Amino acid sequence: MAGRDSRRRYRTAEVLEQLFALPSDDESVDGMEDSDDDTSDTPTATPANEAAAADVSDSVETDDDDDIQYELANPNADIDWSDEDFDDIDHESRSGETDDEETDWHKDAFVESGIDFDNITVVPREPFIDGDGPVEFFSKFFTEEVLQLLAEQTNLYAQQNKTRHWEGTTADEIKAFLGLLIAMGTHGLPTFRMFWSTDPLFRVQPVADIMTRQRFMKLVGNLHINDNSAAVPRGDPAYDRLHKIRPLLTKMNVNFHNQAVSSSSQSIDEAMIRFKGRSSFRQYMPMKPIKRGYKVWVRADAKTGYIYQFQLYTGKNDGDGTGLASRVVKQLTNSLKNTSTHVAFDNFFSSVTLLEELHADKIFASGTVRANRLELPIMAKVKTPMDRGE
């Protein structure tokens, strides 16, 4: 105790005077750089510096309580850095973050939207009757408008291609043709020609009664959805890799959205359509149940999985200046603005900027997040033990 009491303490003015008497950082660096070539720039003691040093060295401990006093650290002292010593250290000093990075983060009281997000229901806009079956459900999406589009574009392509012995098709024939394709998918044969085989072991009479094999082949060879002459050439900024099926995709999205009332809670994720053929945008995802096929971005009902909107993925395209994940979410939720719908997604999509933009559009959002995302608060980067669902 005697040694501790004999230590000298200095007033604030004395400490500051001593600090300001030292050379600045720039002067110190310049002196170090020039020391090898010229020793004349070496800092020398000035009368002011000597006087300040003398004042500090001559100062003694005082009992004056009107001024804060400082004790110089002893570099030879043994210090026990226990955990208790760090209890009062500011959190930012440990993590290396500054106060400015946390200025905008604060807690606000959650304002109830008045919507029960647990009450997830999908209500069809046109209710089905007891006698309706799969055909009626299919017709809700492949409407007469879609069938008429297929018939018109198929006739146009046959005319442009100058198909020999072509007879114009109709929406009813296109509907029968689609039914045959679905039936052939459920009743597999080595080749589709066997459906019209003269061998009774392979011939499928219901298929042969609907359409002849020659007519079926004509439709297969000329089926079209969009006008090829209106396609933008490759390399043009407006080039669309899905030009051939773009009208069908657009109409399907409209029909999916219009056939059901939006539920209170929805999810956005990717889905895979199995496909092993040749395609420039076929994806290979070894960790998925369906490893090869087309990847589709989907906004669906969180409980039933009913698809409200979808996008076929054709590859990265950051030409609009936004990231892929944010662009997908904003495009899929464009029709949900000002509806207070809750949307959930995984850490591939989550970002601070995206959630702020959704909140500005009055869309509630939640999801997991990666710790290395930009603009996250410090509290989100600290690992805390949580159970599943917390």
C-alpha cells in the first residue's frame, strides 16, 4: 500500500501539455524516413519541452478534489487480466465496430397488422362443384384463351414453314392433343408409334380413336407458342431466351394468380422440373432430390403449396444493377404491395436492403440470414444458442 500511495499523479492540464509537446504523427514519420540520409532533422529538445517535462517530473500527489488526476501506467507492473476486468469494456471495442455503424439500429414496438398469419387459407375465386374432376381443374389454367393461342401460333408456323398437306388446327383439336400427351405420359410405351400399332398387345385403342398417327405427327412437328419472326436476335439487350414459350408462361402466371385469393402467409423458394434432355439452361444441383432439370423460382402458399407465381431460371443476369436474389423476390412480390402479406424465404434471399424495401411496400417478411451479409447489426453476427423455431 505504501508503494501505491507514493505514485505520482498528474492533473489534466499537465498531461495535455505534455502530449501536445510531443511531435505529431506526420513529423515522426518524416523523421524516420529521413534519419538514414540526414541526421540534422532529428527532433531536439526545445526549452518549452524541457520546461514541460520538468513540471511533470516535479509534480507531486495532491489532495485537491477540484481537478481530475491521472496516474501513469507502470510497464513493469504485474496485471491479472481476469474476466471481471472486461465486464465494463464497451462491446464495440471488443468487436472492432464503431458507434456510427450501430447508430441506425434500434428497437421499435411492433405494430399489429390486424391479420392472423396463422390462419392460412387458399380460397378459389370460382368454387368447384361436386361433379368437377381433374379436367375441370386443368381447364382453369389451360383456358380457352390459351388453347386458341396455341392453335393460332401452330397454324402460323405451319404456314411460315410451308408444311405439306397441312390442315388448319383448332382450339378443340389442341385440347385433344394435350390430352393425348398426358395419357401417353401415364401409359408408357417404348415409342409413341406403338399407340397406333396393329399389334393388339401394344395398341391403345382410346388413343387411336381420338386422332390418327399422321395427324398427331403433323401437330408434333408444328406445335408453336410464339412467332419466330418477332424474336430479338441473340446479343441484343432485349434478347429473351424463353421467347418461344414466353406467351404461355405469362398467361399461366396470370391464371395461377387469378384462380385463388392470396393467403395471409406465403413462401418463396426454388423448385426443380425434372428434365434430362439437351438445354442451354438446364441446371445440375447434386444436393437436390431432382438433380437435373429446370430451376424455377416459386411464390407459393405456405400451407398447401399452391403456386401463385413462378419464374423459369435461365441464368444470372445482373444487367439491371441488382442482385439475383433481391430481383427474384421483388418481381415475385410485385402484386403483393400494400396487402400486408407475410412472405418467408431462406438465407439465399435474405438481406437488410431487401427487407427494408419490402417493408416500405407494406409486405411483412422473415427468413434465415447468413452472418456474412452486409449491413447486418453486430447483434446479428454474435452467435447465440437457440433451439429450433426460436
